Amino acid sequence: MKLIGPSLLQLVCLVILPITVLAADVTVDSTTFLGIARRDVSGGSKESFLPATQFVGLTADKLADGNLSLHLYGWGRTDLGDNSYNNNATSGSLNYGYLQYRFDQANAIIRGGRFSVREGIVNEQIDGVSARTDLPMGIGISGFLGATVHSTNLKGENSDGKGDMVYGGRINYRHTGLLEAGLSGIYQSAAPTLVTQATKEYRRVGADIWLTPKKSIDIIGHSSFNPETARFTEHSYLINVKQSQRLVLTGEINQYREKGDQYTWSPLPNDISKMAIRSTQTGLSAAFEVDKNLEVAADYKHYTREFGSADRFGGEVRVKYKENSIRGGFGYHYLNAGQGFSVGVNPPASYHELRCYTMRDSKSYFVAIDILGDFFKNNIYGKSSAWEGTTSLGYHFTPALALSGDLSYGRNPQFTEETKALLRLTYNMSYPGIGVKK
């Protein structure tokens, strides 16, 4: 379901008034963006964009007997210049809108409405219901049922590739402070094949784990499996080792079968079909706190695809002063890409990346400067670099109301020149009791 900006605002306004009177605790979040962009497209005409976007959120706690709560968040956009996205002058969406009831026992929760389900390998936005509860002996169980929330159609298709009904759940075992392991699954019906306009089922099952054998070690990860292709579609695991109060080491490995993790019936363009086989990413990083005002970090990642590989490595220095009100840093990274790693006719995508930033935050104002530059080993569309500088400035009228703006200018192979500006008005306020500001 989609809502244009005015309809979304009217909906939220209709909800705010009675909730403010009835609820024991109401929080309102509102952010207004006015974007301004001017692009000089290489080999094309100049473009001007003026999108106005409104985000509105509302949370009402302690309704009814005190265990019921209401959660709403959505956005609407209107283009005052050229269409900034998908050739549509207006757009909007209700990200989530649901009622939640938290029971007094067994950590039980039930939800109804539009919300996101994140349980094990499941990460879905649905219109429906979900419930979870703890059982004896460290067991927990959860489940959900509803309709999928459809998004923008795939390129060249009249569908986003999602089906109609979706359901699934997770069962887990927890040993306090040491281990949590879970098994989860998802089923989706009547998903279009796009090519034949037939329908097909979508299934995924998986396992996840969180393990802390020592206080200084955390192991987190999950694997998912596609019963239709009888293949694992993803492995993702991370280990954090806190050697001391100042030194943290992190290792990770991620392996994906892109086509296997998509809807099996979704076609892929021929020029990127090789990407659909398998890719692996392994990485190591370290962060060391020299003192309370200085931190250094280094990282390395290795990327492997069926048709090429690459290495990315570098480091960063971060500084802070006056109880973190002044922060800054600079960093360097290099991507060393082998032949064939980039898709299409472009040369190897090796490049140096430099970044420098500083920011100041106080009770009355905040300001930041950020400069990012990429310098290519081989020219891309005749250009040897891409860079952008951004300046941000904001002012707190009250603790709940702030006005800020960003101004950026850059050059890259796609745009000869690109100038962007953004105005942002943010309002955050809580109303305990019946309308008293907090």
C-alpha cells in the first residue's frame, strides 16, 4: 500500500489528536527535507531537482491497561522540479503502522498491522500479525502470518517479484549469557515467475547462532538454505575479540549465491549473469584506543567472485576533544581489483580513496565538513578521479526543534559537475500524561 505525502500527513494528524488525549506517553518525530540539486550530465543535458520529503513518526505507549502501544512511521515526497526518482512526481509509503501488546509473563508479545519481521534468517515487511513467547527450559518460539508489502516493480516487469501470502517463524534455545541458537523458516505463495506469468512458491530455512564462550569473545552468524535448489544461499559469520579495554579485533566471512538467494524464478540480465554464481567476502579489522581522545583503526577485506577477485585495505585515525563535542578524522583505503572484477566493458576497478572530516556539536549549533575523493588506477569515461565536498550547518532552536542544511559540490565520471543542497527541519517531542510536553 502506498500513500502520497498529503494523505500520509492527514492520516497521522487524525491519529495524533485522540492519541495525545488518551495515551499516557506519546512521542512525535517529524523531519522535513527540501533537496536542491543541479547536475551537468556527461554527454547529456543539465538536470535540476527540488524534492520535498516529509517523514512523520508517532509512538503511543501505555494505552488501555498499560501494555498496549501504537507505532506509526511513514513518509511522503513531492517533486517541485524534475522528477527525482522513478519518473514519479509524488510518492510515499507507510513504513510501519501496528498495535503491539506486551504480556506481563513469559516475555510474550503480539503485533498486528504493518511491520517488519526480523527473526533469524527472516527479514520481511508484512501486513499481518506476529507473536512470540518464551517457554520453559530456555526455549522461545515466534511466528508470523500476513500479506507481503509490495514495492517498486522490477525493471521491465509489472511486478516486484513478490508473492501474496507469507508466513513463517523461529524456534530458539537460550542459555543465559552464553548461547542462543535458532532455526527459522519462511514460506511465500503465488509469486510470479515474471517470464511465464505463472506462479511459484518461495521457501527458505536457516539457522542462526550467538555464542559467548568468554566475556571477551562474541560469535554471531547465520546460514540459509534453499530447498528448491538444494543449496545453501548464504553464510554470514562474525567474531569479535576484545583483547583489552583498548583493543578490539574483528573477523568475518560472508558467502552468497546471489541467484539462489533471490526468487528462483527472477531472471537476471545477461551482462551480470556471472554475478549470480557465488561470491565470498572475508575480512579482518582492528581498532585501538591510544587514549580517550585518539583511536586508530585498520581493516582488510578480500572479495572473490566466480570471475574475479579484489582486495581492499586501509586505515583511519579518529580524534575527539572537549568531551566528544569536537570530532574529526582522516583515512585512506585502496581497492586492488583484478581483471574481470568489474562488470561490463570498464577496466579493472582499482582506486585509492581518501577521506577527511571534522565536526563540532554544541547545545546551540552543530557544523561539519567532509571531503571524500576516489582516484582511479585506470580512467573511467576519460576521468581519473571522483570527489565531493560537503558542508553541514545546523541550529537548535529548542532541545526538540532543529534546523540544518547541507551543501555539497563534486565531480565524477557520470556528472561533469554536481551541486546539491539540503534543508532539514527536525522535531522530536514526548508528551507524558495527557498532552504535557516532556
